[in-house]
Amino acid sequence: MFLDRLDKAILRQLQSDASVSNVKLAEIVNLSAPACLKRVKRLEDQGVINKRVALLDQTKFGSCLHMIVEIVMHQDRLDLNEAFSKAIKNCEQVHECYKVTGEVDFVLVVVVPDMPSYEVFCEEILYRHPNMRNFRTLISMNRIKYDTKVYIPID
């Protein structure tokens, strides 16, 4: 799919503030409002814009712990990895999951309210998976950077 500089400018702006009105967006990217709306609609129809969401401030809902969990599997088999991936996709505590190369097989970002909740997560999800050999947990002390933006190459 080809994205021209105007498409990319629209996407960069929407990643910063998806609540901007079409008129304001058109002004920012130097397009007419109808042309801008047409481009945004096309980007949505083509799946470039997947969905629009509100990013919430976690601190307004009480404290929580962010865990980085490195998972090592017994065997590196497609069927076993798919079974683990399916279990993880259905787990609300897991905010991100990456299949990685190197010494570990998966890296998870797990968000829980407290350590007892993390223990329950480990018992119900990690320890119950038959192919999980071991895992290591890194507890985040402070989130230095968090960004939801997708990298868009500059023309």
C-alpha cells in the first residue's frame, strides 16, 4: 500500500490526537476538509487506521504493577507456541506479548494491581501451561517512556 506525504501527515496527527476535528486536521495538513475526510475514510477502509481509542491515566484508578516476564519453553514447536499464544491472548492481565529470538521464547508485559494478583496470574496462566519450562519476572519501578505511536517513515 502506498502512503503519500499527506496520508503520513494525517496519520502522525491522528496518533497524537485522534479527537481533533476534521476541519482542524485539514487545516494542520493543509488540505480542504472534504479531501481530508475522504483520505481518513480511505485509511480506515484499508485498515491503516485500525481503531480509535482513549488512552487512560492508570494512576487515576489506583496503583498497579507492571511486570516484564520472560518465558522459556521446553520445546520450540509451532503447535505448542500457538496454544500458549491463544491462552495469553485471552488473559486480561497481559497487555503485550512478543515472540522473540534469543535465550527466551516470549516476553510479556503484565499489569496487575498487586503482588497477590500476580501470584494468581502465575498459578492460573503460566504454571498451568504444559510447555512452559521457566520464567523470569522483572518488576518495573518506574515507566520512563510509553508511546502508542507507530513508526511512520518520513518521505
